[in-house]
Amino acid sequence: MLITLDNVLSKDEVRQFRAHLDRAEWQDGLKTAGTLAAGVKQNQQLDESAGIAIELGNHILRRLGGHPLFISAALPEKIYPPKFNRYSGGGHYGAHVDGAVMPLPGSHGTLRSDLSATLFLCEPEEYDGGELTIETAFGAQQVKLEAGDMVLYPSSSLHRVEPVTRGARVCSFFWIQSMVRDDGKRTLLFDLDQSIQSLTPQQAKGDPDILQLTGVYHNLLRRWAEV
């Protein structure tokens, strides 16, 4: 399932983020590249232990905690602290698949990457290129969203960032371990939850059909969740 979430951050919040990020000390992205990624990665990243990276990342997590569509789509169990990257001057990230298991910074825990997220922090007209191209069962899909919007997609997907030929592409990115690791099951739960939310306002309070559908949703979640 590939889904976009509008207005994770407001335009004002994006402006505040950019005020910090535009004067931040960016590092060569190769410092965090694995053996395979080193040959296809050309970008800059913010040191994830930097105070501003932690502060901005925590702000994103607070916003997501109150975003119903994110909760419904991701069913998050763990979230990797948001990181930040910048592409300019031909910067790109060739085709790759995100690592399956990642150590969580500042702890002895790990995270299974079920979903990948990219939160755009600049407007599409600020740069040329830079599309996030994701290979799906229905072919390649290119994503280039408005500032403050975010895309969620399976971490198992082959994906790439196209070369940025003008301006700079600034984003936050991170990974989610879902309570339901199977993408097909998670998609079914999402579709059912969205249908229940759409139908509920049209029915009387305590409608037996809505109650039954809600019971089906929770019983499926109970069967499939790994918590």
C-alpha cells in the first residue's frame, strides 16, 4: 500500500523547520551508507544526534501521534527517530531496498522496517528532479509532494530518488514497525477502518451494523497484531 498524508506539518511549521535546516551543518550522506548503498547514494544528511535533528524529529512524532490517517494506515508499534536529508547539484539515491532490521539509536532495541516514510519540507517548484520513484505491483510510481505532506510505502519496495538538477530537495525520512507486519493484511484493515469511519456519521448512534463491522475490525487486528 502506498498512501499520501496531507498536512502532516502546516506551512508555518514547514517555514520554521526550514529556518533551522537551511543554516544547519549538513554531512556527506555516505557516512551513513551501507556497503551496497555507498555506490548509489549522493546526498547530505543531518547528524541524527544533533540537537536540532532530535528537536525537529520529536515535533514530527508528536504530529503523527495525533494524525488519524497515519495511525489507521501504519498501526505503528515503533518508529525510528526521523532523520533529515538534502539533495542538490545532481544529488540522487539509486535503486535500493531499505534494511530489514535497524538498531534504534540510544537504546539496545531494534526495529523491523515494515513501512518507510518521506515527509517533504520544500515545495515542488523549488527544485527540478528529486522525485521519489517507488516500484509497485502496478509499475513505478513517482512521488513529489507539497511541503508538509508525507508518503508511506512498504519498506520492501525497490525505490530511488531521481537526480536533483536545480535547487535543493529537503525531506525528513524514517521507518515504522507496524503491529501488523504483512502489507496485505494491513491494507485490508486500513480499508475496513476507512469504510467504518465513512459510514458511521450516516447512521444512528449505536447502529448494529456499524457495531458489527467495528467488531470484525478489532477481531482481525487481535488475530494479526504482534504486540
